[in-house]
Amino acid sequence: MPLAIQARMRGLIDVATMREVESVCERMATLCGPAEPPSRLHGDLWGGNAIVDSDGAPVLIDPAVYGGHREVDLAMMRLFGGFGPRVFAAYEEAHPLAPGSDERVPLYQLYPLLAHVCLFGTSYATAVKRALSALI
């Protein structure tokens, strides 16, 4: 909500979008899926923060580490690309996700999208609306 309020006060999202964010926030407990122990999250896991070292081994950079639902990083990985289907298949094989995880992707993308609206402007507002429409 704080990011949505900031975006609305700056005229970056419209009243209808604000109402949809409020609706999602009111239903957050039912939208988040089954409870599970917190995972250590990268916090900004997009393709630009996954590189390889001089030996070709994968390295993650620029973390904003915190504990939360593991689907958050997976949703962020889908948001801006850079990770192929093989990564997600390997993850699913090693640590299967709870049913409905695909439906929760827009929920876990909403926060970074609202942050991008506040940081970079209205060019991200359409993506916010798209995520909200999947949740409403």
C-alpha cells in the first residue's frame, strides 16, 4: 500500500488502479497461498543480477536480502526475463511449489512493479494494471 499511495499522490496511477490495489491488499491473506517457512530471498533477482565468474560458474550480484516467501524471487525472475525454462524446471524438481503458484506470480510481481512506477514513472503502470487484472 505505501508504494501505491506514493504512486497515486504523484499522479502515476489512477483512482481505479488504487482501488484495485486496495482490494488485493484486503485479500492478501487468501492470495498468498499456503504458509511455509521463510526463505532467504535475493530481493532483486532479475537477469542482470545473475552473471558467471571467470570459471563459468553462476554468481548472483546486487542483493537486497531478506526473508520471505520463496515464490517472490521466482516471480521476480519471470518479471524481467533472463532465466530460461530449464531454471524453473530444475527448481520445481528440487523443491516443488505448492499448487496455484502460477496464479500467485502476478501477486508477487505487484510490489516490484509499483516500485518501478515510483522510480521510473508511468511506463510501468500498464504492467501494474495487468498484474492486478489477474488478481481481481
